[in-house]
Amino acid sequence: MESKLELHGFNNLTKSLSFNIYDICYARTEEQRKRYIRYINEMYNAERLTQILTDVTKIVGANILNIARQDYEPHGASVTMLIAEHEMPPGEEATDESPGPLPEAVVGHLDKSHVTVHTYPESHPYEGISTFRVDIDVSTCGLISPLKALNYLIHSFESDIVTVDYRVRGFTRDKDGRKLYIDHDMSSIQNYLGEDTRNAYQMLDVNVYQDNLFHTKMMLREFNLDEYLFGVKTKDLPQAEADSIHERLQKEMLEIFYSRNLP
């Protein structure tokens, strides 16, 4: 068990966890693509995202000060929360009705920290592939750590591909005035993932230890075509078409995983 750090003043290190989560789908017809976008809008609207971020706030041990959220037309949603390490005095709690930004943005504020989520549904006009991307940022100061929310967030979405960045910024001081640039042992984001998550995904790390910057890419190991088809089953497709869709979906996932176009 690690001994508790004795600090001069308060811990003002900023710990930031950023996710890009991708859900891939094949929607065969124009009508199926429209239905897929409607499904995403209903499944991940601002109200549902607010609940997910509320759960994240509880998991990391923080308290919500303010929430701002917005559903967009024709699709997409955003939520931002301001969070605090300690509870607010009675009568000062913020609610969903608190004044927020203009409709173009959604912001939730924390006195030391913030949690944000933005969604980006899109579909390819010719290939039939639709992609739903969620960007999530959890940034905290003080003792609370965003790493506690890792597994919950990954399992809150249909996460085919996940890229995670974790960075500790700034410095705090111990009681002797010595600067501390990180206050916990850290070698890989993977160390904070549950066993079921590690088994389900193939992973790739790119870490810059001297800058306290950690990056992990994740892609599901198993591929069942039926789980990627929207509005149709594999058994209803000619084998050649099923094979072609399988190949295109796999290529899409690999391109996102490696961040480059493949031939």
C-alpha cells in the first residue's frame, strides 16, 4: 500500500482522460441508414448522456455543480458538467435548469474539474457503412482520479474501437517544496482496465513516460457479422454479399484503429 503524500498546500495536478469510442454498423439501404441514425439519436440523446456522466461523476468521487446539455439537428448531442471534489453547501446545488451556453454548445462545469461528451453519428452514402463516434473528456484536480471511470465508460457504449489518452499536467509540491509531476504509479492505461475488458480487446500502447502521457488503442477481438448488420440478418444475404460486407467492415475498423487509410 502506498504511503500518502504529504503536500504543501493542496494537490493541483490536473489528470485528464480522453476517449474516442467508435461503434460501426452496416446499413444496407437509405431507409436503413436513416433508421440507424434515428436509433442512435434516441439511444444516446442528451438526457441519456447526462445520466452516464452523472454516474461517472459518482464513480470518480466528485459532485456535480452545473450541467449544460444540448440535442442537435439533424443528429448528435453534447453534455458538459462542472464537478467538485466536495459537496456544495445546501441550497447551492446546480440543476439541469441552470443557465448554460448558447444552443451551439453544451457545457457542464466543475470547480476543479469537468466532464464532457459529444456524439458524431455519420454514414457513408455509397458503401453502407455507418459510424457512431463518442468523444468523452474527464478532467479532474485534487485527489479524485478519472481512471476509476475507465471500465464503466467503455461498457456504457457499443464500443468496437476505443482510443484512450491519459495525461497528468502541472505540478504540486511536497511539504519540503519539492515539485511532484505525478502523484501515483503509472505505466499503462491497460493496468486500470478490468480483466473482461482486457480479454475482449486487442490493444496497442504508445506512452511518453517522461511527459506523463499515456495512449492506448483498443479493438474488439471477436467479429460476428450479425452484430454489425442493421435491419437484416446474415442468413438472409447471399454468401458473396455477406463476405463483401465482412471485408469492408473489417477494413473500416482497421483504418480507424491504425488512423490511416488502407489500400
